[in-house]
Amino acid sequence: MILSMGRLAYAGRRDKAVDYFADLGYPIPSLVSESEHYLNTVDADFGNPEKVQDILNIWTQKSSLSPIDQVETSRADMILRTDPSTLYFRTLLSRQLLLTIRDPVLYLGRTVAFLIINSLFGFVYWNTRAMLQIQALNKLHLILWFLACPSLCGVVAVVFLNEEYKAVLVEVKNGMYNTHGYIMAKIAVTVPTMIIFGLAAIVIPMFLIGGFDLSYLLPAVGIWSLHIFVFESVAECLAIWLDSPILGMMGFLGFWALGFLCCGIYLPVRDMFWPIKIFYHISSFGYYARSTAHILLDDETFDSCDVATNVASAACTTSTAGSDVVFELQKIITVIADDNLLRDTFIIIGLAIFYKIIFIIGLVLKAKKFHAPEPNPEVPLAQREAYAVSIARYMKGEKRKNLTHENLQALFASIDKDNSGAIEEDEFYDFTEECEYCDIDRKECKVIFKAIDLNHNRSIDFLEFCMFFKSLPTAEQFEDNNNV
């Protein structure tokens, strides 16, 4: 679909667009992309408005459309009538899913890693499969390890999400979509991904290798997925608030380490001091250990233990009921006492929402910051003309009456030293330094750079480069100025 001046210039299959515009007298030139050619053809601001109107009228007056074109035109009309937020969400959701497949490290890679890591722990704790009271404490440690190691992989997410958010902010600033659509699409992808993480990390390692009762599979996966969602939200917060991925990684490692040490398994909560104690409350390890231990062990049947002769078992009771064994464990691991699954679940949901809100605030604030740059300075026409003249004279040392598309492409490529597709300020200044005709200082260079940088992203793309020259006087006027 190609639009201009609020009207359709073409709506149909992409492969037919080439022939359609060629029949109108606008074939695609060599070394020019299709999209660039179409945009230039229907550009009424810098092209010929009358020709653009003719193109629009021809499409409007088309009386016979093929069935396929009719479908495409209907789709185009439907898209135009669709609420922008809904359209953004659907488009971004499709893109997020596609990126998940094309770049598997962030989600698919971690899914495989969780399966391998937790399976390894399951084999290390193989002897805990036996329902012996001497193994009860080891079972509790294994339950904690099933969350601890996968959650540590969130440090990888910080790096990838940091790069993703930088690209998102640029795209939002350029008007490609809004933050609301991206946030909804991100949540729509993340939530089911956490459940997939849970299935990979729990089903085989915990129940098939670890030997826990399969009847508790669903609540165990649900609790585990909620807790990993908390760590994913923490990674998102650090990725958006800290521009440096290294600082984000260090922040996540610090949060994970303090949360793990303060989970209540290795040190009773009552013996912790403030402000370190706060990490028990804002991390999910303690809630996870308590909830999962009661889910998996309360209804199990253990062997009986003789208190009089016991010297090795941390939990020892003559009862064989799992709840009684867990009660004995509470005497040394106090964090698993006071079991209340509903309370712990709501707390962990609250933590996930809290970190998600912090992430959303960071994204929205940074997007607004990107949208509120300093206004482009008004550079006098005489100064812009003189600068353009100096560039024209510099091009291969030849006098040119016209700055053609090919000439501008060659000039743009020569300034873009790193071949990034955009001219940075340092590259722009280096070019003016090399140009014997460009007598401007660094301050003047910065002013002109900002004037050309129309979308305020601190770089000049080829379209902005061309628009700058199109805003200047004609070739005849250039010729009168220093005979260029």
C-alpha cells in the first residue's frame, strides 16, 4: 500500500507494483530500491505535485480490479480504519514473535539452557529421589536450585533487552509506533514465554529426574513461572534505566546474589539486619521455597525416623506424613513456616507488577525525552547556500551545475566512513575539516548538523541529506554563485 496526500496511490501485490508504475511512466532506475523509488514518485512536497495528483487520480479512476487486487484494496481500507493502537499491537506482536525465532538466544536459547541446567542438578541430587527423612533437607535445597540457576540467566536478558530498547526508542521517536503498542506486545510475548520456561525447567528435571509426584505438576510450574517472571521484570527495569549493559549486568548480579543469600534458607530472617533484610521481601526466593516445599512435600509419605538413635537427619519424626516432616524442617529452616500459598502468590504477583510498572515508567519517560529534543536551529539561507556551494565545489574537485541523485549518493558514502548508513556528527565535522572550501568552525558545524538532522536522532540519513539540498536554490542560482 502506497499513500500520498492522504490518498491511495497503489494498493495491491508488491510484485505487481513494479509493472504498474512502469506503465505509468515511472520505471525503477538501476541501483535504486523499490521503496525509495515509490516514495520519491509520490512525494508531493519535493516532487511535482501535478504528477502526483495524476498518479492518485489514475488509481482512483481504476474501474477494473482483479480479485486479488480487490482483496488487497479492501485490506488497505481496513488498515486505514483500524485504531492505531490496535494496529501497532498486532504488527509489533508479529514482529516480536518473528524476532524470537530469528534471534533465539533471548528466549529459545534460555529455554534449552534451563532444561539442561536443571536436569544436571536433578542428576546431582539423584539420591534425594528416595522418600527418606534424611533426604528431606536435600529435597528443599534442590527445590531452591531449580529456580536459582535459571533466574541467574536473567543477566543475559539484560544485555539483549538493553540493545532492543535502544532500537525501540529510536523507532518510537521516528513515529513508527507508540510505547503503548510496544508494551502490550511485549507483555503478550513475555507471559506465555515464562510458562514455556517453566515447562522446560520443571517437567523433566523436577518430576522425571527428581522423582517428585507428577500430580503436582501444574501448581509447581505455575509458581515457578510467576517467580521467573519477577526476575525477567527486574532485568527489563535495569535494561531500560541503565544505558550501559555492563552496569545493568552488575546490577542484576547484585540483586540476584543478595536475594539468594537473604532467602531465609541459609540465614533466618530474624537474624538479618536492615537494609539487607529488604532483599528477602523484594526478591522471590523465600516465597518460592516456602510455597513449593509445601506443595511437593506435604502429602508425601516418608520413612519413619527414631529420634533416640538419629544422628544424621536434619528432620526426624516417628510420623511418616510429609506435613510432619516439613514441620520438623521448619525448626531449622524457619522461612518455610507459616505456609500460606494464596498470600505468597499475591505477594509475588505484586512484585512482578511493581517491577513491570518501573520498567514502563522508564520506557515512557525515555520515549518522551527522545520526543522533546532541542528545536532545530534556523540557519540563514545564505549560510546554507554557501555551505552547499562549498560541498559542491569539493566533490572530486569538479564544477557541477547539478547535484544529481548519483552525485549525492557518492558524496554521502564518502562522508559515512563507517558505512553505517547514517552520518554522525564527528564524521560530518571530519568532512568539513578535509574540505578546503569549507571554512567553518566546530560550533558552526554543530549548528548546520542540527539543521539537517530533521528527526533529532543525532545522525543524518540519506533522506535528510537529500532534503537539505532540495531546500536550496536551483542549479542556475548555484551557477551564479562563484560559477559552481
